[in-house]
Amino acid sequence: MTRLRRSFFAGPTLEVARALLGQRLVRLRGPECLAGLIVEAEAYIGQEDMACHAHSGLTPRNAALFGPPGHAYVYFTYGMHWLLNFVTEAEGRPAAVLVRALVPVSGVATMRRLRRGRPDRILTDGPGKLTQALDIDGDFNGYDLCAATARLFVEAAPPVPESAVGYGPRVGVNYAPEPWKSKPWNFKVNGDLDVI
DNA sequence: AGCACGATTAACT
DNA sequence: GTTAATCGTGCTC
């Protein structure tokens, strides 16, 4: 399987988010390969986007957002959860795609253990859950997903047909003013294909 | 130095 | 449907 290259992540964030649906997120952990197909993603685009962490400028926390595309932006929230993003567009322009849900395809036994024996259907169906299942934390903030030796990257997989894609407002950003609160920048694979 | 809150989850009623 | 958990960050004093 071929890995998605930096030129992919350098594209417009909405296109990248849409195209990421169905692609395979791979996390090599020691001798193991943990992987899942991306079934929900969300775009955060630029300093003008009041729901984007970059809205009030560069800080130590969000620095990776301003960095080159194809790197991870991983941040800590609610005092307990790590969330994984892929940095997009040109270096200096803060934009990213939040990975919100996966369908596990490899290393499921390990994911169950990392998720403390929870049922398979809730292993990776949320942004904080999938980082737990794939053992992704702040150590991956700023990580280059396109490096030859990367242990976290995205592999090309069959694209999801347009008929299976749902568009909606982003989750958990009700604090943001309009129009940002209602931008339909959440992309998800409709139910039936969740079990590929 | 102090404080309010979050791109969430899980365990309640 | 409601709420506790839990702490780094960024803003105010």
C-alpha cells in the first residue's frame, strides 16, 4: 500500500478532509501494526475560523498548526483526552483535519486492551477513543507523517463514493460565533459502509 | 497567582 | 438527558 504524500496534505483542507474518508490510518507500535479506516473527519481552516485553535494566533500549544503540512497536530483537552489532527495547506497557514472516527482493521486485539476491554463497536468511534486505541498522545505532536521512517502515517485505500458521504456542522464548537459554528465542515461515512 | 473552560467520554437518572 | 472526571492553557487581576 502506498502512503499519502505531503502534496496530498498540502491541498485545500476541505478537499483533504473529504478525501481522507476511507483511507487507512496506520500506527506502528513496536512489532505491531494498529490500523483503521477513517470514517469521520473535520476541517479547521485558518486564523479566521473562530472554531480553529489558531483563531487567537500562534501559541506553544498550537504551534504545529502553523507548521508544514503532513505533520500531526495532537493536543490535550478536557483534562484527559488527546485528539489527532493532520496539518494541511502551506506552512504558515494554520489549518488541519481532525480525525474523529475509525473502523478498526488491524491490531484489534491490542486496541481492545488499550481501551480496557470495551466492546468493539466503541473502540474507535470518537476522537478521544481512537487515540487511546492507537496509543497516540502528545509525543506525536508535530510528528512528520510523511517521513520515510514514520511510525504513524496514512495509506491509500479505495475512496468512499459520494453517495456514502454525509456533510454536517462540526461537533463541539457551539461556543464559536456564526458563521463558523454552522459551517458544514464535518465529513462522515454513512452507516452502512462503517463495516467495510 | 488565580481561575474558567475545553474540537470528550463514560456513567449515571 | 444530565453530569462528573481532570488538567494544561490562556486570560485576567
